[in-house]
Amino acid sequence: MTDTAPSPNEAARFELARFERPSALSFLGYALGLVIIFWCLAGAGFSLEKVASSPPRFADFAARAFPPNLDPQVLARLGWKMVETLQIAVAGAVIGVIVSVPVALLAAKGLIAGPLVNQILRTALSFIRAVPDIAWALVFVVAVGLGPFAGMLAIVIDTIGFCGRFFADDMEATDKGPAESLTATGARKLDVVACATVPGSLPAFISTSLFALEKAVRSSTILGLVGAGGIGIELKVGFDLFDYPTAMTVILMIAVVVIGIELVSGWARTKIIGEQR
């Protein structure tokens, strides 16, 4: 079977469809977009000269940082700090996920609460997500003092903002058939939610919760920079004292732990849900 070449008219229509001349308004939009991009680059201090001069400096840092500090006492100290980091992440993520469920039930449209409550809670969740986790850590350091408890509270709030929004979206997008069937039999709203909406959204809940755990582990590694516990303080001290081998050890430990958590989380999603979300 041979392919038939397009006729000249078909080829012309195809070319016109691919290279259609933009309208004046579209052209102005493209031009404005380019102007904004260059304006942002200028505001960010983008410099080709600095980019070109950075490799020797990076090489100097690498030469001073390698080999990493593998002293047994240092590794033991950093190991306990990493354990503390994981404790902050897991405790904060678990509490945040648990609290997110009732928050999401009230934020989801058409389930339990009215439109006003839905909007208020969604706005609150948007505010929580808009504030960086390290800023929440600073707030809780002021509120409860230095240490891992402040970091855990920051992870809790950050997880509520993350999971609360996605849990609510998942329940809104779940299949309405079982819920409508229960409603037709005279079931109450809470019964419909407990017996139809939540079970239908459970796979998405599990997937989102595992992503939240990954996010919490990554976040908890830097909360120590502001005194909220974890291994971040060791990274800061290493750079402050120009102890680059120890700082490199911290960086490698963080990378290994975060990648390991992501692999375990992906494996758990596959085993529990059957597919990656």
C-alpha cells in the first residue's frame, strides 16, 4: 500500500494552519510577554558574565568540600539530626493529614457545609499555601520557642494547606452515582459522605498523603536554618564556619534520605493504589 501525497491545496491549507499570521492583539500579547520576561531577568540580576565566571568558583568549592567529612563522631551527630528531621516530617505530616480530612469535608462544595463556609475555608487554605513553610517555622519559633516542636507545627500547617485543598477537590470530583443513590433512599448528608464520598476518594487521599509526606521530608531538612530543629542547622553551621566537607556530608545525607523516601513512597502508591497518580 502506497501513501498518497497531499494535493497542493491540502498542503497550502496545512501550512496556513501551522503558520497563521497572528492578529495585532496576539502580537502585542507576545511582545508584552517578552518584555515581562526580560524585565524579570533584569530584576533577578541575571548576568552572563557571572554565569561564565562561576565554574572556577564552583570548582574551588568542590575541591574544598571533597572528600566529605566521614569522621565517625561527625556522622553519628549528623545521623541523630537526620533522625530528628524524619521525626519532624512524619509527625507533622500524619497530624496534618488527619486534620485535613474534616477541613476538606467543610471546604468541598455540595457535601456538608454551605457555600459561605466553603469559600471561607478555601480562602484560608489558599492563605496557608501562600505562606512558605520556612515562614511558618519562624512564626512558631516565636510562639513556642526554638526546637523541633516549632518545626513539627510548621509541617502540620503546611500539610493542612496542601492536603486540605486536594482532598476537597478529590471529593468534589468523585463519582456522584453512589452518593445520589444513597440520597434517594433518604440517607443523611453525613451518611452519604461516610459511605460513598470518602470511600470513593480514598485512593486519591492515599496518593495525596504520600506526596505530602515527601513534601514534609524535603521541607523539614531546611527548617533548622531558622532554629526549628532538624539537620538544617548543621548545614548552616557548616557554611558559616567554612567547614565545607561537613556541609557536603549534610547535603549528601539529605539527598540520600529524600530520594529514598520518594522511592518508598512511589512503591507504596503502586502497591496500595495500583498506579501512580
